[in-house]
Amino acid sequence: MMIMSAPKFLGHRPRAAADSLFNKETQAFSDQLKRMNDSLNAMILNYQKAEPTLTAAQKETRTKAIQAYEQDFRAKQQQLQQQAQARQSELMAPIMEQVKKVLDDIRVEDGYALIIAGDPNLILSYDKNLDITDRVVARLKTVAAVKAPPKPGAVSAPAGSAFTTRPLPSRAAQN
């Protein structure tokens, strides 16, 4: 069995570039939600200050306005979260394709039967000599260096973790 660790990928250049671009693009989402939240809080605070002097009808009108704004805020928050998740998936797709190709190439070259993605924190103990992470990262760097420069806004390369096992002997080898 061979092991590959995810944490070493987190700082890998193409992954870091995708994360940086994602953070830059979603900053506007965060800013918009903060402004909306601040407005909602101001509405609530203004209502609380004015409440003792408001008529029942005014209280009802303001309460409905606050509830409507809060509902709009929640809907916008959900919409922006969905957009952010879609964009993150879009940015990570070429990276994950490249990682899969490198892992498939190493699996075939070394004759491994399969590579299983996993969390290295779940492994209680293993022989560090079986860790192929550095080899995979080096291959990904080579592939990324050979690739043509990306279009502006485009990003490519790795992320993930995996466990690898040797192939089972074939029946012909057993005979």
C-alpha cells in the first residue's frame, strides 16, 4: 500500500492560485452580505429605540418591513453561497482533472491496483517510506510548468489525498 497526504497539496501553486482567485472574486459577495446585515441591524436598532413612541399600527408596519428585509437578506445569502460554491467547483475542476491524470499515470507506471482518496488524519500509523505525496507533487509541478500559460482568470493544478495499493497477482503469475 502507498499513501498520499492532502496537506502537502494545500500550498501547491496552482491550488493556491485557484484559492486566491476564488477569495478575490467572492470578496464582493462577502462585502454585499456585510452591508445587508449592517442595514438589518440598523433597522432593528432604530425600531427598538422608537418602539416606545410608536403606535400599534406603526409597530406592525415596521415589524413587517424588518421581517421582509430579513427574508430578502437570507435569500440573497443563500443565492450568493450557491454562486460561490459553483465558482469554486469551476475553478477546481481543471485542477482535479490534472491531479487525477497524474495519479492515474503513477498508478499505471507502478502497477498499483487502485488509489483511494482519504484523510491522512484517519490513519493511525503507517511506514513513512510508503508516502508517495512528494512524488505526486513533483509530477504535478512538472505538468504545470510544461502547460501553456493559462488565459487570464484561468487556473490549473492539484488538491486531494489518496491511498494506493499494489495490484493483486494475476492468475497467470500464480500458476
